[in-house]
Amino acid sequence: MAVWVGPDAFDEITEQARKVRFWRTVLTVLAGLLFGVGWLAAKACGVLWLAVAWAGTAVKVGWQEARRGAS
């Protein structure tokens, strides 16, 4: 499907493209990547904490059960 774009649209696109700043774009992408790394690290730590807490609780319940059976 072809869409005809008039010369005014090309001028507008050119004008907006000239306003794009290279280093600002690079820094924005870098900030987004670092944000993503931080977000993933927080989620991973949350899952890791849940696994450690679950395992610790399982040991505690097992210990209590063994102590009850020993009496």
C-alpha cells in the first residue's frame, strides 16, 4: 500500500530530524539500559530472597517436626 506524502511533510520531517541531538539520544538509551538492569536485579533479588526464606522456613519446620518426634 503506497501512501503519498506531500513536500510539506518532508520539510517537517527534516526539521524535526535536525532537532535530534546525538549525545542526548545516546545518554537516553544508556539510561534506559541501566534502568532495565536495575529493574531486573531487583526482581532477581526478590525471587532469591523468597527462595532463601522458603528454604529457611522449611528447615525450621523440619527441625520442629523432628524434635516433636524425638520426645
